[in-house]
Amino acid sequence: MVALPQVGKVIVDGANLSKRHTPSNAAPPCRAGSSTRTCPSRIGRRHRLPGDGPTRIGMRIDETGRKIRICRKCETEL
């Protein structure tokens, strides 16, 4: 995982993949075909939990009125 705090993004291996196609008439070092690369995604709402893997974050209000961040998949507090 690579963090890019200046732009508020993170690069996670195997997540947010993008496919790029190269035409056959490109310059000699490039061959025709496709390549897959990992693109950055926003930091704010992505987390990786040990049991669940990548997950989204939700909010819940507890009995005292505080907002608590929770996992959307398993409902555990973060």
C-alpha cells in the first residue's frame, strides 16, 4: 500500500484496477496488447479489515449520542 497524503489518495495492490490498451502502431518499445495497472483511490472511506478484506465505513450513533465509525460488512466498531 502506498499513501499519497498530498492528494488524499492511496494505492492498494489488487484494488481499483484499470486496463490500458495499446494500439499496434505505437512506438517500437511498446507492443500491441493490454496492460493492467493499479490506480489510486480516495483515502476517506476505504479500510481493510483482517477478516473481511476491503470494506466501506458507516456511521452509527451510540446511546450517549456520539457518532461511531463501523464496518458496513460486519458492523464492528473501528
